[in-house]
Amino acid sequence: MNLKELSYWCKVLKDNKIRYEYEVVSALEISNCPFSLNRLMDQKYVALMRKYSGVLNKDYYLALDDYNINTELQTHLDNLKKNGVEYTCANKLDEYITATKLASVVARQIRLKQTEELEKENRLMTEEGVITFGKGAPNDQTNKWLITYRLQNPFFNFPDF
């Protein structure tokens, strides 16, 4: 889905008063993370759940896509279960549970929006025209942007993103 489609579905959620919260992890935070990215995700999930610890009860059901969660998150989930909160943690839940699919749509919309903002703010002007980086995994467009950035800024560090 493109940003327009993702934004449409996020608007549908808001219009239907389906509330959601999220944690953004900056590129700088990822770059400076002293441990695995899975552990960083665990910490973000725990932080998000702690915001709602006062209201999470047996009426709630948590569904998490299993990315090889670590002990900290597993312990937190087990403690919630002791208090009556049920949860499922399994691979590819977004294929089976609508709420998890919607969370995936929201996450993609946020990520794509941020990427587009970064792209707008980091265009490089050359004799050939404007050069922007690509979206997603490294690609030819991103490689061209990196080379051009280094040629134009030989003594600067690359931007944090």
C-alpha cells in the first residue's frame, strides 16, 4: 500500500473511534542501541504496555507478532497474565487477527510518512537534477544518494537517519 491508502485506513480507524498508541524508535536510537534490536523492541512494547497497566485487565486481549521476543517482554506478559490479561504471541498474527493487521497498517503509515519527510528534507541538488534516497532496503537510488552526499560533503558525517 502507498501512503495515501495507508492514511485512508488510519483515518477510518480514527473516524470509528478505534484508539491506538505507538512508540517511535528513531534511527539515532537504533544506531546507538548497545544491544539487539529485538531487545529494543521488547523495551518499547513494555513501555507502551506500562502506560496502560492501570486499565489492562481480563477484558483485554493482547496480540503480538513474535519476532523472537526476549525475557524482559516475556516476563512482563506473564505478569499481565497473572492479573487476568490474556495474550497471544505467534508468527504472522497479522494474517489471522484483524487488530494485528490494523496495527501493521498504522505502523507502515507512520514509517512511510517519516521516510517521505526525511526524503523531502534531504534532497541533494546536482547538475543532473535532484537526487533523493530510496525507500526500504538499500537500493540503487539510495547508493547514488550516499555517493553524492559524500562527494558534496566529504568531511561531514552522514545524517542520523
